[in-house]
Amino acid sequence: MKNILLLLSFLPVTQVICGQAALSPHVASYDIRVELNTEKHVLTGTALLNWTNPSADTVGELRFHLYMNAFKNSRSTFMKESGSRFRGTAAKKEDPETWGWIDITRMSLPGSTDLTSAIRFIQPDDGNPFDQTVIRVPLPEPVLPGKKLKVEIDFITKLPKILARTGYSGDFYLVAQWFPKLGVYEPAGMRGNEKGRWNCHQFHANSEFYADFGIYRVSMTLPPEYRVGATGVRIDSVMNADSNQVLTYLAEDVVDFAWTASPRFEVINDQWNDVSVHLMIQPEHTGQARRYLHALKSAMDYFAEALEPYPYPSITVVDPPLHGLQAGGMEYPMFITAGTVAGMPERVRLPESVTIHEFGHNYFMGILATHEGEEAWMDEGMNSYFESKIMDHVYGEQRSIYDFPRFHVGSAENQRLGYTGMRNPRIASPARFSWEFPHGGYGSLSYNKAATMLFTLENLVGRPTMQEIMKTYYRRWKFKHPGGEDFIRVVNEVVRKNHGTRFGENMNWFFDQVLFGSGICDYKLASVQVKRIQPPAGIEEVGGNKVTYRNIEYSEELYENRVIIHRLGDVVMPLEVKIDFDDGSSVTEYWDGKEETWEYRHEGSRKIVRAVLDPENKILLDLNRQNNSFTLHPRQGTIRNWAVNFLFILQHLFHIMAIFLA
Amino acid sequence: MHIIKNYLRGARFSIRSWQLVTLLYLVHTLLGLVMVLPFYSAMKDTIGPSMALENFHESFQYTAWTEFTRNFSQKMQVFVGIIGYALLFSLFVQVFLKGGILAMIREDYARFTLKRFAEACGTWFMRFLQVSLIVLLLHLVLAFLIWLPASLILQHQFTHTFTGQSLFRTVLITLILHFMLGSLLFLFGEYTRYTLFLSDKTGVFRAFRKAVVLVLNKIYLVYPLFLLLLVNGILLSLVWFFLQKATGFGTGLTLLLLFLLQQAVFWLRNMLRLWLTASQFYLYSEFPNPLIS
């Protein structure tokens, strides 16, 4: 806690620009000058790093990410883990232009204390000696708590042909993870750390990024015909003696800096409140600019209401060309990449969906700045939850992604089905390092399951409570790198305040099962039974007299009704069961869901006709909703319709074959 | 004039041949039912007493549909496997029927009898099967010859200055090229059968060569007739599209109406096929020297 306080103490003393107080502690700031050689696809740059030791520790070394070395050869950890493929596209190993790398040609402290010769590659995650994505730099003198350190770095970066997020394709450049980037020195107490430590993981196939806040001032030199978009605000634009343009951008309170350049971009400028909106779009996609902008502004409106207004002065949306689509769907502070193709139907809202998703990352990866690698669910999962809420809110539930009259898909249901459709949903829990997910479980668990978990939580505690949870979490933790436990503490606090002990002492039971556990949730309405029973026999005391039952007249037939539910999964959730009777009446029963089976019995003149488990669809984590209902009078209209249509299709299939082959 | 005359003659024949049309309809329907009945039973078994699909006819529900198809997928795999065999079996049946169809067309308005039809089917089965296999093989070769260079062009362009619009254009041009050459192959195969049938010979390859020469020489007659007959199918499809839209997702009585409409449309489609075959056969019979010696 002491160290957190130390970290927070930087806020009032950080650099104040334009008369506004800094939003974040400026722990790692960069002043970078870089030149892009568009013939060789090489960046030559100089960076001045200004780092403040945020901890109470004396730090004797620095650690840097050299992300671009992930593309240096097929033996890097990134390439080995991904099988040299990313999002279905394989790296062309025989093409020398496929590869990218970064070299530090000089690293020194002011006063010419050289550090270059002390640089060592380390592999803290897997010990892969061929991986060069992290370096360790011992310092001649340690940095004392709260003290600043300046480091000058000269570097050369060869951009790869776009494979994963970064690189070039033709004359399109997406320049990301391109400079030597300092790891995060986490003080004791931060994100559950017992003591201070460098958090600087290798670049993995599934991992994304984590960095300290700072001010980025970046000047890039490149040919004049290129149109450029970047993190931050352009503060200067001049031509140099070589007739190249020199553009300078400034970005404050951000954790990264990315930029794009292409002579083919159409640039559309717009505004959302005081925020400048820049859309860098392909000429053949300009007809879709309205869609991009509407989606972006809708997301900005929604987040402003749900969390807080977007705090940065600008946002840039990049629409990559078809041949550079591998750069699409990526998030950086104040800078996102989306993606579409020419002729994308209005009713297919993939450009909208990706725009909203990537913009949302600005809140989770960018402002809360959670660790995308170690706790991907806090970024991808929460962001997917918001993405679906916004999509369904703006474009309509159950039709926000695909919206055709006879085929429509909503975003929230798509999230859920992404998880429930896994071959093995027990394969892992969502709360693990992103590179430790086995067999492709990363996407389904850290995006889809985590989002579905939050939807289920919302359904359990109610929308107002969930809104309060998210708002409290955001306001308390923005610009502070929260961990998973920090979020759960907020959940427990707000739920307890609003609902007392209705859900138990806290909500840990929920997170233990679905976040930290890998069990599945599946309740099944196993049977509904109705049995006619004989009137009772024997003798009963009525008013002190012994009366035989046969002397009591029963005007109606009597039935014994039973509803039996089975819990097929390990996860326990509280449930409601709605039971309908033949006289039109119904009852709703509550079950805590804990036992392996549960039974409802009713004796009387009414007959049960159907029962529905979780009738309001609250428990979205239930893997199979088809078994959540049971009727004694099934209606087969739908499958009869399918059978009739299948016959029609088969008849035509045989017929077409006859025409062309016989 | 050749085209219109034979187009109308073929139409007259197909309208009068309702028995033959009905026979073709029944054969296809029987083949379909062999697949559909166990399919329906398996679907019924999968959904069981669940109410998940009860309101599906009122509005499409992606979740219900996806969960049903997932639960049904294992059984579905069996059907997907069977469909391949069913199509193969159907091919043999179709080839078998062809001889009978041509015999009826040659006799023009003569009365349809099942015996004469079956005899003709048996007589021509092996020769027509050879023609079908040759055409099938050529279709595969054609697909390879068209799509291999097309994919190389796409791949090359994709990594250079490619845009979505040029991707669309390249794929569209390739599809049109494939359709045009594929329809030519279809015509070669069809007219090979006529050559064999009219000559009453066994030399399949010689007949194929003859048909290719004749079709190419008379392409200005053959291809417009083919396109004219294609228009019939497109018009029928449009009529069906609007009818189906009006019917909606049927259950109960509307499903019965849908079923009757579908079957009527399919019956008409068989009639169109007969129209197509008869028109082409009559046209070919008028070509100079359509026989092989």
C-alpha cells in the first residue's frame, strides 16, 4: 500500500501541459525522432526515455521489450507458439521481407555513460535462447525510490511484411511495437505483488501489451506524399531540407504510441464533443465512412454514460487495405485499427463491431491499463462485454451483427455461443496468462467466457448494480493498473451495499467457479411427469369424527405432478423454475442449484403442461439452453418445416445433377 | 427460326408428356424421401420435449438454432456422409432414365408406356454412363484449369496492389468464364448422347468428337437455345422466390401449403427439364449429318 501511495504521489507533481493537471503518473515518457525509409521499410530512430522509479525499491537494472524481434526468425517464442501463423495467415518463410527486427545501436545515460555493451537478452518466461524480445540492462548506479533516470537509445527497426498487427504491405504502414519499450517496474502491493519487480514478459503469440503511463513526443520523417495518423495530437508539421515531411505528435497519459502512413488514405475529420476524430480510410471504402463514424460516436456516447467521457483530445481510426488486413482490429491509445472490405452489406455490421471493440480497449487497455498478457480477461473480456452491450443497444438485440429478415445474430448471444460452442469448455479457466491457454482456448475463454460471465453477473445482481460496479471500478482504478482482485473487491463492495447478504457474504463463490475455475454450468430439465392418482383411502378425523375417505366426494380427478431437474455441470448457480398448469396458472419456484438433482411435486386437480428452467435467461453461462425446457405436448412445426425444405433442396440437388451430368 | 421452332416443339412435347414428367418427379421425390424421413426422425429425437424451437416460426432465433444444430451435429455428420452416396446413386438412376426420356422424345406424341420406357432405359444405360463419366472428368479438368491460374493471379495481386473491388471483379470474371465453358461441356455431353442415340452406335469417343464439332459449328444455334431454356428456370425460380416469401415460415396449415407449392414447383421443374432436352434433341436432329458411321 505504501508503494501505491508513492505511485499516486506523482500525480500532482507531474508535468502540466496546457494548464491541465496530468491524468496519470508519468512514469515512462519518451521523446522519439524517427525516419522511415520507404524503400527499405526501415525505421532509424533516437529515443530519449525519461523514467521515474515509482517504487520504494532501489532499482539496479532496466528491462526493455524489443517486440519487433518476435519477427526476426522462426525460432522466436512468438513464431514457435503461433506456428508462424496469425489470424489464419501464414508467414512466408522463404521471403526475406517477411522478417522484421530491431537493433539497439547505442544506449547510454546522459554524460555518455555507455550501456550498450551491458545489454543482455533474457527469456524470463520460457528460457527460449533464440527469443530476443526482452533485454536486461544493468545500471552503473541504481535508481533510488522516486528518482528519475534518463536514457538515450539509438535504434534501427526493420518492419516485417504485416503478419501480426505491425509492419508494411505495399505502401501501407502500420507502425506498432516499433521502439525499445521499457517494461513496468511494479511496486510491492501493486496487482497483488508482495515485493517490487520488473514485469517485462517476452512477446507471445497470444499476449498483448502492458506499460506505464507517460508523455510521448514523437517526430517522424517520411516522404511528403504519405498521409499519417498517430496516437496523440499533431503539434508540428514542417518540410526538411530533403523535401521530406517532419511530423510531430504529442500524446499525454498514454501507455503506447503507434502510427500509420500511406499515400492512399482518404482522411475524414470529424468531432465528438471536444474530441477530434480522424478516419484514415481506403478510397474504395469511403462509402462506409458514415458507418465507422456512427459506430465510433455511439461507443463514445455509451462509455461516457457507463463509465466516464473519453478523456483524450483525439481518436484516430485506421481502415487498412485488403492486403494489409492483418493490421486490422487492433488497439493503441487514441489510435485503433478497424477493417472492412469493399461492398460490405449494411446488414453485416462487422466494421461497426470491430470499431466499437477496438475503441473500448482505450478504456481497459489504455486508461485502466490492465495487463493484457497476464490478465487478458480484464481487458478482452470486459471490453467484449461492453462491445456487445453497445452493439445490441445501438443496432438491436439479437440482430446487431447480422441483420437479415430470416437470419439475424446479436452480439451478446454471439459472445455466449463463442464460449458454449467450445469443444472442451473445461480446458482452462479464463484467469491465466494469455500464453498459457492450451489448444486455442485463449479467444473463447478470455473474450467470450469472460464477457458471458459479466452478463450473467449483471443478470444476477441486476443492471443498476452492475452499472454501479463498472462505474465504481473505473473511477477508482483509472490510470492505476488494477488487477483482477481489485475488480472483485469492487463487485463485493457494491453488491453487499445494494443487496446485503442476498448473494452470500460476498460474490467470491461466483468468481471462484467461473473465473478462477474451469468447471461448466449445465442444468437440465430432465422430466415432467403427470400421473392420475386414486382418491385417498382409509379414515380421516374430521371435527373429532372418524370419516372414511370414500364418503368424501371428489368432484375432480386428482393428479400427481413432478418436475425433475438435474445439474450436469460442476458450476452451481441459483435458478428459477417456471411451471405452467393446464388451467393457465403457473408458479415460479426458486432453487439454489446446489444439489445434483431437484424435484418439484404437486398433487391436485391441475396438470402440469410444461416447465422452463431459468425462464428469463439469466444464467447465460449454461452451456445448453435447449435442455432447459420440457413440454408434454411438443410442437414439431419447426422441424417439419426443415424436413419439408430439406426434401425440396434434395429434389433440386438430384435434378441439377441430372441436368449437368446425365 | 430453328431455335424458336424447336423451342416450341419441345414445349409442346413436355406439356403433353405429363406422365413422363410425373414419373421423373416421383423418382426424384422417392430418392429425396429416403434421405428426409430418417433425417426428420433424428431431428425429432434431438429436440425431444424441449420447447427451444417452439417459436422459431415466428422469428428466427440464432441461439436456439445454433444449439439445436450443435446437438444435432453428430447425427448430421452421418447424413452428410450418406448424401454423397445418395448423389452417386442418383447419378446412376438419372443416367438410367436418360435413354427412356430420349426414346419418348423421338416418338414425339406417341403414348407413354412404362414398358417401352424401361426397355429404352436399359438399352442405353452403359453408353450414357460412359458419356457422363467423360463429362464429369472434363468438368474436373476445367475447374482445375480455370481456378489454378485464377488463384495464382489473386495471390499475386493480393500481395501487391490489390483492392476489394478488383478481387470481386477477378472472381466474377472467373465465375463467368467457368459458367460459359462449363455449359459448353454440358452441351458437348448432351449432344453426344443424341449422336449415339440417333446413330444407334457404341463408339462413345467418336460420338463425343462428332458432337463437339457440330456444337462448335452451330454454336450460334445451340447456345442461344440453351440460354433461352435457362431463362425458363430463372423465371420459375423468381416465381418461387416470391411465393415462398408470401408463405413465410410455415407450420400447420401454412406448412402444408408450402409443401404443396414446393412440390408443384418441382413438378414444373421436371417439365422444364424435359422441355430443355426435347428442344435440344429436335434441334440436333435437324443438323446436317448428325450421325456417326
